[in-house]
Amino acid sequence: MPKATDRTFTNKLHAIWAVEPQAGEEPHPGTFKYEQTRFEQGFIVHHYAGRVEYRTDGWLEKNKDPLNDNLTRVLAASSERYVASLFAQYSDMPLPTGTNALHAATIGKKRVTKKGAFRTVAQRHKEQLSALMTQLQGTQPHFVRCIVPNTLKKPGRVDVPLVLDQLRCNGVLEGIRIARLGYPNRLPFVEFRQRYEVLTPGIIPPGYMDGRKACLRMADALELDKSIFRIGTSKIFFKAGVLAELEERRDALLFDVFSRLQAVARKFTARRQMKKILNRAVAIRTIQRNARIYGELRDWPWWNLYPKGRRRFGRAASNSDCGLVLGSTLRR
């Protein structure tokens, strides 16, 4: 833009990007990213991370890339006529005191040849980028995404629009969207078979079977649609949410199995406890009956005679015989 100013530059941008499309005309995609600002000299660009407002005050002056005076004089004094004609307008510029065009050319040559070739801006940028990449490759970076929950700097408060805007600007939401379009969940064949074979009992025959074939059989038995999984060389890939559904089915089955096992264990424990209670009840009744009989026989003369006559029975007589004798006596 020859003879441009900051104002003309801003007006040019507004004229190109801040125009409404005519009837029946498709708008330019860039018009959705451009917006006029409230300032007289400025504009807004809708970047991926959000809206950024730019001021054009001093814009052209800051972005000028003027040629070095000595360089233009060297080119104007070139022995090549074509090159000298391109920079002829700079040949009449005053030189520093005590110098001439030939001396300037000599200085230019010395600058080029001293300490190797002259480095351009692109070369310096490439060297700096290479040094930065070398430094980064020697480190072990850990990327932590910090989310500001609110602008009040108070705990326990979450500004949902603010958090969503940060997640969108950081690319988290876009990454999730892209991941859902592909197959983000994956498991090795062995791990998939060990974890979910409980859902397909009897499908895999005993003995060795290729992991790929085993996974295909299990997928058919699980009635998985072929569009939500893919079989790789050593892993099986799933769409987002498929593994979560399989985990729910596995948890439900294991819950049922463990519930039944728990019921059987409780039944066994309850029966054993009940058997102990019944044995204790029988023992208590037996003790009560014996105590009642002893209370009735305690003042009976024949019972008082039994301990005294026990010695006469001799040691050969057993307690059972004594009991039979005592029982027959009581029945009389």
C-alpha cells in the first residue's frame, strides 16, 4: 500500500472484511472471523482461542522492514548494470563523511565475508528454533492444563461458561470431539479375552486359540455392531462408550454371581448357627429335666439309700446297670 497511513490501512481492512454479502451471494469465510472494534483505528479477529482486539495505531511504523542505507548504496554501486539500475534512486544519497561508494561496497563485502556468510533473518530464526528444539528434546515436559473456576478467586464456586470457554480455548473439547469420531479405546487381545470372557461362557473352546479369532467370536456373542469396533494386529479398538457399556454388563453379571455366592455363604452360616442354638436348647431342656427329677428324688428314702448301697454294687457294675436298677425301682 504505497503512501498508506494507519487510518487508510484500517479502512482498507474494513472495506475488505467487514462488508455484508449481497443478496444471493455467498459470504466469504473470513468475514465470520473479522469484526470492527469500538476504537476508530482497530479491528477484532476471532481466533480459535477467542476474540483478540488489535489497535492499528503505529501499525505501519512497527511493521516496516527498511533496507540498510549502506546496503542500498552497495547495490547502487554494483558493477551489474541491471542491479545498479534497480537502486539508482539511492545512488545520490549522501554518504557518511570520508566515504564513497567504492568504500561502501568494500565495507559491504567485508561484512559478507567476515566470519563466514552473512546470516539472514530466516537463518537466525532457523538457528534459534533448532536450539529451542534441542533444549526441549533433552527435557521431560509434563503438560498441565490449569482451569480457573471463577474470577472471584473464591473456593467452592464454579463459573460454568468460564470453564467451558477455557476448555474450548485449550482444545480439550475439540480433542474429545475428534476422539469420539475415531476409536479412542483399545485393549490387547489377551486382556480383552481375560476381562470379558465371563460375558460369553462356552464361546471360546478349551485350549489355545488365536487372539484375533477369539476376539471376533466374543464380539459376535456380545452382539456388537461391526461399526463400533475394529480388529487390529494385536489390539481391538472401540468407539467411545463401548467399553463403558461392556463394563456395566460385566459388573451386573459379577454382582449377580457374588450376590448368589453371598446368599449361599449366609445360608450355610445361618444353618450352622441355628444348629448350635438347637443343641443349646436341647441341652437346657435336658438340664432342666434332670434338675426337676433331682428335686423330686432328693427327699426320697430310696434315693438316699442309693449312695450308701453303691459301694456294695462293686466296681464291676457300670453306671448303666445302676441306671437300669434305679429306673426299674422308680417305675415300681
